[in-house]
Amino acid sequence: MATAGTIQDLIEKVKAYDPKAETDMLQLAYDFANNAHAGQLRKSGEPYIFHPLATAHILADMRIDPAIVIAALLHDVPEDTDISLDEIKKNFGSEISLMVKGITKLGKLKYRGVERYIENLRKMFVAMAEDIRVMIIKFADRIHNLTTLEALPSPKRYRIALESIEIYAPIANRLGMDEFKGKLEDLSFQHVYPKEYQKTKQIYEEKLRGELNVAKHILEVTEKELKSSGIHIIDFRGRNKRIYSYYQKLLRKGDPDKIYDLVALRVIVPTIADCYATLGLIHKLWKPLKGRIKDFIAQPKPNGYQSLHTTVFTDTGGIVEFQIRTPEMQQESEFGAAAHWHYDEWGSRRPNKEIKWVQELAEIQRDILNKLSDLEEIKVDFLQNRIFIFTPKGDVIDLPEGATPVDFAYHIHTDVGDKCNGAIVNEQMISLDTPLKNGDVIEIITDKNRKGPSRDWLKFVKTHTAKMHIRNYLKDQKGITDWFKTVVTRKK
Ligand code: MN
């Protein structure tokens, strides 16, 4: 990890992607934070100001909105010094102070064990629902802390890294912020799984050497073909898979030779039509592998990811994956929910968009987060890998891995769940406890005479929604029975 630059470097960096940025505000925020933290030291022995400055640099390296960079410089001031939020508001205005307030509310980790874990999640969900920008700063803050873990005792190091992999990275993933997710995971990997890290690194580096050469040749041939066909190429380069996500794939596939996207060739073209034209030309050049053509443009991933993927046999007997997308899709894939606050390499930003699931998270946590069993369910619902299920009409529903027809039924409507009596998946009758697979087409058969859900369903449903509805139904039933008993007893 390179040492962070100075405030002058930071100002230059920000000016490079946003010439209209208020750079004197950056200088002011730095001076303000520097004064406030004067005399404080980090565990590493460095002056405290190194930390907010490094956090701001991480964001500027990622070309994040200057206002967020300013807030990052100030992010630890109210928490760690005598300076109040009011003073920040007076000096920097309400927008900056709101972000700093959000970070301060997230606070330092105060609880041990399970309670701390729940408390962290709860706070994070609330902060996220209120202002995504707070999470952007929080991720950068965590990334810098991960790069300075060496200064901490080993159990603490492990705990922070584990938390980053288990909570922060999945949240970044759900928000579509792949850059943050990747950095959080790669920096934590060696601290959480040291042996696995060493082993993976060895395989990774060895494989990479071979594949980079193949990829380079394929890129040159393809580029020539695209150009002569009149397709305008905005960018075309090889991208390595990140080491932690390579490790995850190794665990799934069990064999490095079955991983085809360690190096992928990423081509960026102006329009969606160009994407499909490019795919056609690539297939004309190289023979595609069966079942490896993925159209995430027509069917985006739940976190918004869009791209065309195809894996082809090369003339040298190798296998290479292509990823084809527009500049908008590229920015979306790296920054997702944060795309609006990010300047892409070509100087533009995306419109701000509503993210519904953040709101959903906030509502759910408000209702039930104080119980551990529920927390586990929320983790499953929102943070695990998702599968796509199709209705007979072609609507896409995303559910957690392992979800069953009953989960699907409750996702459609409470009544469909309560009256659910059977399921037809890909034109075959299946039992209600069968786990669904990615791409399944499902039709639920309801029986309007059915009294309600079965208690046994609780043993296999995966989503929080399904569990909640089944439990509520059973509770109501019990309530009615109890009430009936008292009425009968009184009559006697
Ligand atoms: Mn901090």
C-alpha cells in the first residue's frame, strides 16, 4: 500500500476529475481537521490526521464527488475531538455536516460479541437508508483501517478483517459497489484466512502469468476485427479477477483449470446495439463455449449489474472470457448505488436513482432486529447469493439461494403463500420443499379451500417474509383456539 499523499496531492487529484471543485474547501477542511486532531496519535504512532487524509485519498483515487471527499477529511472530528457538529455546520454548511453526522452516528464499535454485531448491522442499515454517501465514506474509512491493521494486536486484527468480509463487503455487494467490495475483501483475506491466502496467492500468480500472454494475443486480434467492422472502441483491456473472489471460485469449482475468467477481456463500446454487434463479431472469430453466453443486459443481476459475457476457445487452445458493455454499465458495475457520486474515466456522472431495497432493509430492521434468530434470517435474505426465478409470464423474481416454492409463493402475495398447495417447476410437479435453481420457471398451484400454511413449512423456508407470515398465521390460530377455550369454559 502506497503511503497516502499530502493535502496538495489530494487537491490536484480532485481537480483532475472535477475542474469545478471547490478546492479551497478541501484545504479548509484539512486545516480544520488537522487542528481538531492536533496531538492525537494513531495506534501506529502516526499523527491522527494521516487517517482522515488517507481516507479522503482513497475516495479521490476512485474519483468520488468532492463534497464527499471533504466530509471524509472531517469524518472523525465530532467523535474524537471537542469540536461539535454545529461548528462543522457553521464552517462547511449543512450538506457536509449531515454526512459527518451520519458517520458519527455509526460511531465506533462499542459492543462485544453478538450484540455488537447486531448493533453494527442495525446502525449501518439505518445510515444507508438515510444517506448512501455515509456508507461511501464508511467503506473508505474501513479500507484505510484495513491497510493499517499491522499496528493492532492479532485478535483485534482478525476481528476487524472478519467483520469487513462478513458484513461490509456483502453490503457493498448488495449496493452494487464492486470497487469497495473487492478492496474490502482483498485487504481482509490474509488476516482472516492466512493459510488459504498463501495457497491461493501461489496458484493465482502462476495461472496469471500464463493467461496474460494468451489474453494479450486474443485482444489484439479481436481489436483489429472490431475496428475493421466499424465498431468504435472506447476502451479494451484485460482485467484480472480479484484474489478473494478467485479464492471463492476455487472453493466452488475445486479446480483452477475450471476457472475461465481469471483474466477477462473487457471491451467498452458506445451503445447497447454495439454490445450485441461486438458479441456477434467475437463469435465469428472464436467458437463460444456452450452455456457460457450470459446476457446481463436483458436480464441484469439484482444489484443492477449489466454486461454481456461470453467464453470462447482461442486459436491457441486456451479459453478466454469477454465482457462487453457500455460506459454507463461499466460505471454502474464498479460503483452501483454510488454511481451518481462518481466521475467515470470519461468525466461524466449518472443520475441519482432510488434504491428500493435499502428502504426495505430499514423497515425490516426497525421491526425485528432485536432478536438474533431474525438477524440470521435477514443476513440470508439480503446478503447471500441470489437466484433468479421466472414466473410463467417471464417476470423475474430474485430470492436467496436455497429458496423453495413456498418462499416464492409468499414473495408473490401472502394469500398465494397461505393457500399454496403445489408447484410446477419447468413444467414438472415438484414438492414444496424442493430448493429452486437459478433460471427456474415456476407456477404455484393454490387451493382456495386450504385453511392455511403448515407448521412443517417452517423447517424448509429460507426467506424472512415466508417465516414471518407462517408464524403470524400459526399465532393467530392459537389465539383463536385460546379465545374459544375461554368462551367455552365460561359457558360451563
Ligand atoms: Mn475513521
